[in-house]
Amino acid sequence: MILLALVSITGSLPCHAQTCSPTATFSYTDSEGNPVEEDADSYTGSAPLKAVFHANPQDVGDYFDRYTWYFIDTANQDTLFTRQMEETEFTFQNSGSFMVYLEATFVLGTDTIRYPEEGEEGTRFSVSIAESHLEMPNAFSPGDDDDFNKIYKAKDNHQSIVEFKATIFNRWGQKLYSWNDINGGWDGKVNGRVVKNGVYFVNVVAKGADGRVYHIRKDVNVLTRYNNETGTSGGTEQ
């Protein structure tokens, strides 16, 4: 589920004869779908980043308005593309540094208002996407009563993973579980029952925002709930 969190940056357009006073705003969700409660004109973090850029016109009156968004790769100052619309949406999937800015024109007869005005920089938004990183743990404890280490999933230090699939197998090569969400995982259960202690296997195929391809295959040690009274572990063998 994607929850849209608004980050609002105000860049008032020049008002001429009280005909227009739009602002530019940038709203986004981070790679985990978390709300971002801060007032800033930039984002630094992990991909994928779903961003929406708004030109919010007000009191345009009879003026004809036109908006152009520029998406710039700041490493080499190349214009990746432009979009001519009042609102545009883009998902950043690649690592690097980017800048997005707005140009607007308001025309009524021979009267033309431009934003930004000549010599001004206008409202700009910077986006920095980190290089990818992915690690998988080698053990977890699905039967424990506390919340620590109950789910087998990618380590929390993962970043900028734009494609992901993980599959769990038992020692006979039978598929037990799979998931495609980098923030998802396996609760150690098959058919509603926790598996028995032992060694299982995970196979991960993933891709990072920097183009790196991950092929991870490793042992997964399952340590289910231990019964202190009987000296046995819970779980059922799969």
C-alpha cells in the first residue's frame, strides 16, 4: 500500500494585477511507503521513490497558463526529459543526483508573466538516490514469544532495491514460501504451522537502483521455540 506524504515547498509565482499566485510543491513516499513529516526541498535516500510535482495555480483569471517541468541529471547537467503539464508524477528507479524545477508562463494578450523571472532561480527540488545494498541473515527464531527475529527478511540496512524476489526451500529442495516485497518476509510457517528446527535455504534474485544484480543463495538456520521444561523445541518438520 502506498501512502502519499506531502512535503510542501513554497515558491510563489510573481503576481501581476492580482491575476496569479501559484506555488510549487513536491510530494512523495519513500521506498518503504512511510509518511515523511518534514518541510524541505530535497530528498536523500533509497529507491524506488514515487514523487509527484505540483504547480498549484491560483487566481489565474483569463491568463493562458503553461507549465514545464525539467528533470536534470546533476552529475553531467543533462536534461533527462521535460514534461508540460500542471502536475507530473515520476518514480526514481536509478541511483544518482537529480534536480527538478518548474518554468511557467502566463499570457493574456500582449501581457506575459514568466516564472521564474529573469535572473531568478525559482523553486528547485533535489533528489539523491543512494547506491544499492542488500544482505540476508542466516538464522531466525520464528517460535519465540518476543518480537525480535521472528520474521526472516532482508536486513534493515538494505537500500535502493527496485526488484526483489526471495524463495525458501527445505533440505529436499521443496519450495516452502516466496515473497516479492523487499520489506516482507517469512514467518517460519508452512500451512499455518511453524517448521522444525534445522537448516533451510533461501534464494534471492534482486536488482539495485545502480544496476547491480544480486543472486544470493545461503543457508537459513531455523531455531524454533525452546521448551525449558521438556528440553525440546517446537515446530513440525517439513
